[in-house]
Amino acid sequence: MAGVGVIEINDANFDQEVLGSDVPVLVDFWAMWCGPCKAIGPTVESIASSFAGKLKVAKINVDENTAAASRYRIQAIPALMFFKNGKPVDQLIGFHPQAEIEEIVKRVLAPSGVAA
């Protein structure tokens, strides 16, 4: 479930919300049964709050939305994928500390725009 500043997306609105976004997007690919997904949830919500207005943060349930997960070859969750200008620019698989995720967010938001 999405928290403050986090939107729930699905296969039907993925292209509009993510690829068509005028700001970079962090997409959290998750599932209800996934313990690490639940553990990273508060971190994702905190990042959404910290970067409000600069970064869109979205969650997509891979069990209910298989097309997006398949398109981006999500084979393990949680998977955090970072999009800029409609293209994936970075990805993290599994649980990661907030500071590590924020470093990628800062690189994605940087004017050069592509995470190293």
C-alpha cells in the first residue's frame, strides 16, 4: 500500500505516470507476500517526502501487474528502478539502506541526469 507522497500505479497507467513524467521517477516493484518489500516501505515513503516536488515515487504490485515487471525483467523484489526522461537509468535489487538509495536519487536528480 502506498503511503504519503507515494502513488500506486499499475500496468494500465505505468507509461503515463512513469515514462511520461516530467520529473524523475523511483518505482518500487513489490508484492504483498515479500518481507523485504514491507521492510523497505517506510524508507521509500521517507524518500518520497524528502524529495517531494523533485522526484515522483510510485509502487507497483508485481503479482497484480505482470506486464511492467516483465518489460523491465524484474526477477527479484524488492526492486527499485529509477527513471529519467522516460528511460530506466539505475536499479537496486533487495533491501538497501536509505542513505544508499538517496545517493542514487541525488545522482538521478543531478543536471547531468544519469546515475554512474
